[in-house]
Amino acid sequence: MDDINTLRRILRECRVLAVVGLSADWFRPSYFAAKYMMEHGYRIIPVNPRYGEILGERCYKSLREIPEKVDLVDVFRKTEDVPPIADDAIAIGAKVLWQQLGVRNEAAAARAREAGLETVMDRCVKIEHGRLFGGLNWVGVNTRIVSAKRPRWLAY
């Protein structure tokens, strides 16, 4: 799903994000994106067997170990690693399987869609949030959204 309205709805409704492959290294894109989403009111659940805690949150070895409901599974792994993650996302009842920039596993996305999940491929949650909810235009990025209204979700 690439249309603006769908992406905006997903990011508005999905407030609990399990980030598979989240790194504890501050300079990694996964850390940067997760920290941004936390700062914008999202609950981030790290999934990486290498760590016990990331960004002050308990880190789980797999999606199936997470004891709470997950809305969106954000995949920061190689394209070939996505199929078992998609199976886990289906098993835990996630609503969305989101494959990050550069990650595009069509077969895993098709399996997730067949199980009732929405899928997004080759997009970054942080970039899309900034583009669709305001912020990127401040640094000169053309968001292709023209409005004279102030966004209601930004605290002025």
C-alpha cells in the first residue's frame, strides 16, 4: 500500500510498533527511526536477540515472545529474512507488516495480506510520519501536500 491516505491511516491507528532488527547503536537507521517514533507518542517494542534492552524498553528475542498486542511489525532486516518474520506477525495478530527502505519481499507480503494484514514495502516509518504529519517540509523536502491549515497534531 503506497497511497497517502492508507499510510496516514496506518500511522494514525497503529500506536504499538514492534521493531524487528532494532539496533542499540545510536548511529544505526533503526535506532534513529525508533527513537523518532517514540518521541512522537508511539510505543516501541524492540525485537533483537542480541540485546536485553534498547531505548529503555525490554528487548525480545522474537515477535512471539511479546506479551502485549502489537499493531505494526516494522522490519529492519534483509529481504531474505522477512518470510519467518511475516509468519510471526501473522501468528501474533499484528495489523500491519511494514518492510523498511530497501526491504521488499513480495512473497512474505502476499502471505501477510492473505492472512488479513496490511503490508507496506520499501518505506521508512519515520520518513512517512514526517512527510504525512508535518515536519519534513521544514528542511526543504517536498511532501506533495499543500494546505493552508496548521496540522492539529503538532504542539505550537
